Amino acid sequence: MIRKLGSLPRRVYQKHGAFYFVTIERKWIRLCSVADGMAAMYEALAATLKADNTHDSMPAVIGRWVDSKRGEWADKTATDQERISKVMAEAFADLAPAQVTTPVCAEYLKNFSETPRTYNLHRTMLRQVLAFAALEGLREGFNPIDNVPTKTLAGRKRLVTDAEIAALKVAAMQQARNGEALVQMIDLALLTGQRIGDLIKMRWQDVTDDGLLVEQGKTGQRLLIQWSPALRAAIEACARGDKIGHVLKTQSGRGYQYAGIRSAWVRACERAGIKDLNIHDLRGRAGMDAREAGSLEAAKELLGHKSIRMTEAYVDGKAPRKAKPSR
């Protein structure tokens, strides 16, 4: 059985305001203070298990897998993956990879059955961790999670309207911080269809004579978005003196973190009275606009999708189908 979320791992105890790991020889090893939190405890536990030559535990394997992938992830992806890995390490703290069976995987994923996207994220990570364990020789045979089905995700149908965009910009400019940059980001997102993480990474050397060069963090694909009058105007609106460094800058001249620009977005939505609108919905609107102005293929190229089917699934249902009257 896997340990229930929220309980302490095997051989970890809380004593005198700190977490301790007790070795087989009954030696107490201090991990961290309770005030440091569970995440710090699991990081210290993974390091201790490696030093204790018990590297075949699931928390230790998960930690090594995260280390092996860290260089491949964008900042936001790394934050999300590390958060999931800590939850997983807690749940599988008492098990070795060879003990993880299909029923154990299914039991763990029940924790996320009400949220299909989160369920699938945990399933994907667990599959990769178990494959990593097999490469290390810590388990044999097929991957037990292959028999646990994924959850079907309902496509998001929310489409941001022109009126909402106008209201968001007005609300953004009423903010004391980050308002102007949020307006600039909204314009760039609607014109380029790129993910917010990729927009805030853009630097002035990516602004070329032929267009705007984007390297998509999720896929690694490089995309040159050719100039239009609207895109040129949006880029020029971001210029502050010398065109050096990030295109989107904070008031202190540094590049934005995702959390900062998202916080400005949430405040603008609240001020404008707009509900159920995600910052990622700007990308969906850009895809719809590209399809309406050109074709599904045009939307695919702008969004950087690998297949038409992916683009079709992404934009389907975001706007009503058009039909002519019978007479």
C-alpha cells in the first residue's frame, strides 16, 4: 500500500521542532526544521537516502529523475514538475520501484480523478519515473502504469471577446505596477499566438528585419513570425530607450517572471469584473483569429503545432459554427 498523502515517510519522525530520518542502525539524522516545510524535508530525505546507500527507494529515484530532466524544462515547467514530484515522493515514500504495481498506480491516481489534467500530469510523470527506474536496473518487465488509462480532457471553449480585451487594458492601466507591460503582453499574445512564458523571454535580438523570432520553450521549435503593421506597432510600443535586453520589462528594467505577469493579469480581471478568463485564453483567441483570417493551416503554423489534428482540437468549439439561412 502507498502511504496516504500528508503522512510522514517511513523512518521519518518529528521531534523537537525538526524532522529526523532514523537509519536501520537507529541513528537519528536531522533533515530540517519543521518550519522549513515538507518540501525541504523531502529534498533532505532524498539526499540522505543516497548517502545511506538506499538509493532504490521511490523518493530517491524521483529525485534523480528530476535532476536528469531539469535542463530540458522551461522555468514554469520546472516549477510545475518539481511540485508534482514532491507530492509523488510523499505518496510512494515506503516503496521501491519494483513494488509499484498497476493497482498501486491506480490507487495513487485516484487522488486526482476529479481533475483530469492534473491526473494526466501525474500519470505521465509516474510513467517516466518508472521507466527511469528500469534503466537503472531497479525494476523489470512492462511499465505498470500502461494499464491505467488516461483521462479525456474536455477542450476549453472560452473565447476572450473584443469588449473583454478593451476592458482588461483599461483595468491594467489603472494598476500602479506592471499595467503598461500587461497591455503590451496582451497585444503581443493576440498577434503572435505564443505562450506567455515564451513572450516574456523575448529579447530585442529576437526582433529581426524579417520578423519576430520565437523559440518555443515547450517544443523547442523556432518560429519566425513575419511582420505585419500591427505587430510592428506592438513591438515598437515596448521600446524604452535603447533596444537592449528583454522586450517586456519591469519598471526596474528587468525581464518578467511568469508569476509577476500572471498576478497583474488576475488583478486586471478582478478590476474589470471578468470571470473565468485564463491568461492562456489569449493564445486560443489568436488561433481562432488566424483560422478566420486564413485557414486552419495558418493557425497551425502560428501556434507551432505539429499536426492539423492538434490545431483542430485546440480551436474546435471556441466559436460557434457559421451557417447560412435556408432562404
